[in-house]
Amino acid sequence: DYKGQKLAEQIFQGIILVSAVIGFIYGYITEQFGWTVYIVMAGFALSCLLTLPPWPMYRRNPLKWLPVQDSGMEEKKAADRKPKRHAKS
């Protein structure tokens, strides 16, 4: 559902933003860029774990689909159709 997609996107962006800020601060304090990258990658992995699977919290508002309608196309046979003619160049 659309509300679940919005929630998943907000959670994903929030975790990435928080982990980037924490990673930058920690990397700046320790003067190690590697720690910044590790913390951001851990945030990305956590956000993927929380948002990619179809958790029940994302499926609270299911969409109501219209019923299938018979269009009558099945009744036409291939022999009833006129073949298309191509214009000669």
C-alpha cells in the first residue's frame, strides 16, 4: 500500500541520515575515514533489513482492486479478424 511505501521510505532515509551523521562525527574525532564508511554501511544494512522485507507494519492499508471485467475479446476468433495490409513504398 502507499502508506506503507511512504513509511518504509521515511525509515530508510532516516536511518541513512542518522548513520551518516554519526559516522562523520566519529570518523572526524578518530581521524579515520574508514570508520565513517563502516558506520554508513552498517546503517545501510540495517535500513535494508528493516525496509526491504514485506513486514506487516507496511501492509496495514491494502489497496482495494476493481473486480475483473469481461471485455468480450475472448469471443473473437483469429479467423474473424482482417489481416492488416502494409502500404507499398
